[in-house]
Amino acid sequence: MNRIVLLPLDERPCNIDYPEQLARLGGLPLSVPPLSLLGDKKRPADCDQLAEWLKQEAEQADSLIVSIDMLVYGGIVPSRLHHYSPEHCQARIDLLKELKLRRPELKIYAFNLIMRTPANSSNDEEPDYYADYGSSIFRYSWLKDKQEREELDAEERNEWNRLLKEIPEEVLTEHLRRRSVNSFINEYAIRLAQDNIIDFLIIPLDDNAQYGFSAMEQRKLLFLTEELNIMDRVYLYPGADEIGCTLVARVFCETMQYRPEIFVRYSSTQGPFVIPRYEDRSLNESIKSHITAGGACIADSSHEAEWVLMVHSPPVGQQQAAESSTAFADRHRSYFSELHFNEFIQAMRNYISKGKTVALADVANSNGSDHTFMKLVAKSGLLPELAGYSAWNTSGNTLGTVIAHGIIESYFRRPGQPLDSERLHRSREFYLLRLVEDWGYQAIVRSDVTKNILPGIGANYFDVAHVYEQVTATVREKLTEFIQTYLQDLEPDRIHLEQVEMPWKRMFEVGLKVKLDAKLD
């Protein structure tokens, strides 16, 4: 069986636990570095020790899944903070050449992000200067890109001139220098793919938009892949923390010689065409990328598909799209007229009744489930019938995760496939994890604790370190209540939270381990 070694994007559960769980579902042995070698948010991993670990593990591996951001910079956040030279970074990525030279049969699947330029002013994951100039740098990048593609109007020209005076020269110089180094490594990775050092490369656009530095770099890199005639082995599309899951699914498909056909069904008429928040292209185009990168393809009809991806899609995109914390009554008016919950749930029931494997991508809102919609799904009695679910963070994070799960799960649900009760049990635990984390935590508990608990204990959204035990205990209590309230059809007394942690000592993400007790007949 194909043995995988994963060098993750960072130390959080989404980048380690999710790929590990999916690999186990597929029967693929997967090893990851010990946490002691990895970093902690802004503190980079020990890149030298990781290189030694990777050399050792690669001796017995069949496939490597490598985050170049981890290999070169020590993680996703350190990739936005470093002061390395291009030569220093190239020396680190050249380890892949050494590994391929030692074992030419080793398959290397790599990914490296296009560095983001967030729209908000916060230094939580960015350099300190981003607290003062973050939104200005974002607007600068937006207008710089836009004026290279089309003419700015008078208001935009005035804003451009104001930004040139507002952003200190040394701040912009540092930001652009780091982007230049990171872009150099992306170009170098593409050339490693041309030389067959890297067998398959994904360059995800992290938290991006229609215009800006990310869009400019994406075009440059795309033109390079076209020039080198390797567009079939280098993918560029929006994403980040889900890529480990996507590449596990791809390795699974190649190992099993399996290329499933997936039929995609949307809840809103405009769904395929809207541009999700934090992304640069239509939802349908992103879905094509996630599916093909994962080793599958899109079916022309549900009849010929191995499984159906139900996409609860936003009726409107970008800044008008709702967050999971947005009250139903406060959403954009299109949520009340251009999205049909009942028809979509009826369609899910119809596909399931015909024996189709069905998984649900809930991307109508950003950063968590659509609580209104999921209450209706629970009321319909369909929760026990779904093969997979996801709704976390960005649209890309959600899609990559649920598509990877669906690809692996559909293989074992093929007609004539013997039932493996233990494997199915693990698959249900991953499904339950997604419901508890994406619906329970991201859509309900996170905002509740942030608004109603943290102010009274001297904490805030970005820092719960000094009240960590109290916050995790409160989150556990509220998630247990969520399970009992909303997961009634999934035998909630069998569902246990074995672990609740806040990986970066803040409220944005949570680390959970969900255990499903064995069913006693």
C-alpha cells in the first residue's frame, strides 16, 4: 500500500489531523512530523530538523506531500514574516532535488501559497505594520492591479494618489521585497515540476480577491506554466489549509486507479457564477479545480456519477455574501428570493432515495455553516444519510475537504464493495467532526462565547491564553449542548468530545477530537 509522508502547512489540526484521518479512511499509511519540530503561529518550525526528518522518512515512502511554505519558511504565518534571501530559500527547496536523486521512483506532490494581502488592518497573522496599514496596502494592491488591466475612474485615481502618500515607503518596500522572494520560490517550484522533481504542484491563492498582488502573481505564474507546457501538472486556484486533504485524495485515486465522476448540484440559480468572499473567480470554476486536483472529474448527469456534491451556494458574492455570524434577517435581500432551501433539501432526498452517495458543501455563508439551512436539514431527517459535510472558513477550505472525503468514501460505497465496519465508523467520526466544528463551533458557539463570555473574563477574540482552561471548558459545554440539541437523529449519546483546544489561543479556530461509540446491537 502507498505509504505517504506529509510535511504540513502548519501545526493546526486542519493541516495535520484532517489529512491523517482521510488517509486512514483510504487505508493509506501516513506519517507527519512530531509537533516538537513544528512552529506555533508566528514562531517558525525548525526547518533544519524538519529537513533531516524528511530525508529519513523519504527513504521508506512511496509519496511525499510537501508544503513548500513549511519546508522553506517554517509555516504559513512565517511565510508572511520572514527576511530570507532568495538564495537561502532556494537552498531549502533544493532538498526536493536531493530526495528525487536518491529515489527517482518517489512521487512528490507539493504545494506553495501565493502570499495573501488581507483587506483588514490586523497584525494577528501579519507583520506589525499591518495593524496600521493593512487595509491601505490591500487597496494599493487592488488599484495597482486594476490600472494595469483597465482605466481607473476619477474616485479611484484620487484614492491611488492618497495611498501613495499614506503608506510609508519603508513599509511598502518590505512588503514587496517579501512578496518578491516568495514569488521567486513559486517560479522555482514550477521549474522543479518542469524537471520532474515535483510530480504534481498546486499553487493556491490564499485569501485573495479579483484584483491585487495575488491576482498579478497568479497571472505571471500561469503564463510561466503555459510557456513550459506543464499546465496539466501545475494547478493555480483559491485555497490554502485544505490542500493537504486534496492531495491525499489524489494519491488515493492514483493508488486505487480510481477516477470518480462527481455531479454538482447548486441551491441557488446564481450559485455557479458568484465569486465567493476571499476568492477571485466564480464558484463553479473553483469547484472544477478542487475536483480535478483531487483526482476526480465532473459528471454530466447524476445518473452516471459515482456521487453527488450538493453545494449550498450563495446567491450573491464578495462583500455582499453573509458570514456565518450574520443573523438571517440581516442578510442581503437575495438570500430571501434567489435561494430555495426546500427544493434543495428535496433534491438531496431524491438523490439519496435513488442510492446515490451524497455529500454537502455548505458555502452559502463564509466562516461556518448556514445555521438556518442546517436546522432544516436536521428537521428533514437527512443528517444520517449524508456521506460527508463541510462548512469551515472559506469556500475553498470547505470544498477541498468535503470533496476529498467524498472521493474516498465513494470508492468504498461502490456496488459489490464489501462492508468494512471499522472504516465506515471512522468515516462517520470525520463527518461528525465537521458537523460539530463547522456548524456547532463556527456558526454558533464561537460568536456566542466571543460576545457573551470573553468581555466578562478580560479576554478577546484574538487572545484567550490567560483564560485558556475556562474558555475551552465553556466551548466544550456549549458544543455538548449543540450535539444534544441539533444532532438528535445521529444518536447524540454516542457522540463524545475527547478533546477541545484552541490551537493558536484565539477564537478563530478550534481543535476537536470527536469519538463515536460503537453501536451495540
